[in-house]
Amino acid sequence: METGRASKTALGVAIRRAAHQLADKPPVLDDPIALRLVGEGYPRLMERALHPVGRDFRGFMAARSRYAEDRLAEAVAGGITQYVVLGAGLDTFAYRNPFPALRVFEVDFPATQVWKRAMLEQAAIALPSNLVFVALDFEHQTLAEGLWQAGLDFEVPTFFGWLGVVPYLTLEAFRATLSVVAQMPAGSAVTFDYAVDPETLSPIGRIAFDRLAERVAAAGEPFQLFFTPETLEAELRQAGFHRVEQVDSVRLNDLYFNNRADGLKLSLLGLGMLATAWV
């Protein structure tokens, strides 16, 4: 996305998380803040997100956040006290954070943060004392510099969430961010989602991918970066991570969608996967 404007895809993700609260019972991700944040100002987008055709996509948006927050909870149980949300967009974890000792650093472009803070104020959502906004213009500042100036302690293990960002990056930018995480103390980790190389998809999967790619490109945020599980594993190992977990839709269904009365499950088209890598 451009540094001078807020993210359209971030709004779409937030609306789908909010729609998930309304349409899918019980929710995979319990996120009442998303409903308050989105409010009633986007009726057409909400109607689209609630449509049965959009069921799988909103399910994946909920599942990827749930997976990241489950990994974070495990990290907190192991002593982690810092959580960095990279490309935070309209993420709501900081406003329903159940861990009083966990400091949350939301990193994003300045324009996106101005937009988000206005939405938070309009929705009367209070800013928690353990939240730090890190407005980062990558043209003038590195991620490490921004986090250091924001008060992140680089001497203690830290968990990073990086959802809805990697497919839009260049390989150079992806590697630069990985290097920051990989240089953190042992016990640090990052969870992110990535787009599977479209050349490896089934014919039906490729059609679905092409439609999604057209939509995000029309929003001014085209997909740029793709991996296979094998090429991603190699990137993470080369960056210095010692343990890697990758999760596909089959595994997410096993974790979060079994025995649901409403039958909600993720499709097995395999457009995206989730990964967690530990330092």
C-alpha cells in the first residue's frame, strides 16, 4: 500500500471479523471489539461479508487471528511480555488483551494509524495503558529504529504477529523484517500468513486465487510475494529460525471447525497458509 493513505484491505478484514461475530455461532474468534470498531458505517460491505458466498473467507480471517493469538498465549505462558503487531491495521487484540503484563506495540503506516485512532475514538474504545503505537514510514526509518524509539526492549524475548501483510511485500522487505525478528533473544517468535505460489494450485484453486488477486489489486494493494511450504521453510532457516510450524486449512479445520452445528469449515483450495517460526 501507499504510505500516504489508509489500507482498504485492512477495512475488509475488520468487517469480515465483525461479520463472523454476527453470522457464525459460536465464533472461532471472540472479538466483540471488531463490531464496535466497524460500527454501522459500511452497510454494503457488511452485507457482502455476511453473504453465504463470503463464509469461507470470513472463517479464514477469524481462524488466522485465533491461531496467532493461541501461539501468543503459549508464549505469554512461557514468560513473553512484549507483543509486536506488524501491519496492525484494524487489529483489535490490544483492546481485549487478557494479559495485564503484556505490552502491545502496534506498527503501521502513519496514515493507517491516524485512521484507526479516529475510528477508535468514534467508537469510544479506550486506549489501554499497555499499548504503544509505532507509526513507521519505511521510507525514512527501519523497523528496528522505530521499535527502539517506541521503547521495545530488545534484550528480552518478544512475540511478533504479522497477519495480512506478507503477500503484499517484496522479497527484500520480507527478509528485512525476518532479520529483525531473528536477531531477538532466544524464545522470540513470529506468526504470519502467506500466499501459496499460484503455480502450485489446482485449476479451481487458481480461479479462486485470480479472483481474489483482482480484488486486492483493484484496492491498490496487489499481491507480490508467494511461497511453497518448502521455499518458505528454507527462507526461515536461512534467516536463523530454529523451529518452524506451518499450518494449512486441513489443520485449521481440525483445530477450530470440528463438530460445529452450523457446518462452518474452511475450503481446501489451499490459497494461503500460516507459519510460526521461533528464534
